[in-house]
Amino acid sequence: MSPQFESIQKEALGLPQRERELLAEKLILSLSKFSQEEIDKAWQEEIERRTKLYEAGKIESMEVHEVIKNLRTRL
């Protein structure tokens, strides 16, 4: 790794957790081919799609602890 990378990494790791989280989010978004607005729009459309399916009785809701349990079983 370059000296510049090493310096930035050292400084970033010294930040408080919340600032590291924000920095990580910004770095990840910088790698995406989609803008934050496009991502937000896609999530909103997915929320609306799932809400319609739920209201039509085509899908059921699930308690969060059940979702986590199912995911842990899969992983």
C-alpha cells in the first residue's frame, strides 16, 4: 500500500465509531454506480411493492426475531 493510503487508514481508524461509520458509508457509495437518490428511490419503490402485496394478503409479516433466526440458520 502507498504511504498516503497508510496515513489515511491510520487517521480514519482513529476516528470515533460514528465518524468511521459515516466515512465507510461515503466510501461504499463512491464505489456504486448509483447515486444516493437512485438508491432511495429504489428502496421507496420496493417498500410500496411489498406493502401492496401485504395488503392484498399475498405475503405475511414476520417478527424481526424470526427473521434474524431464519438468517442465522441459513448462514
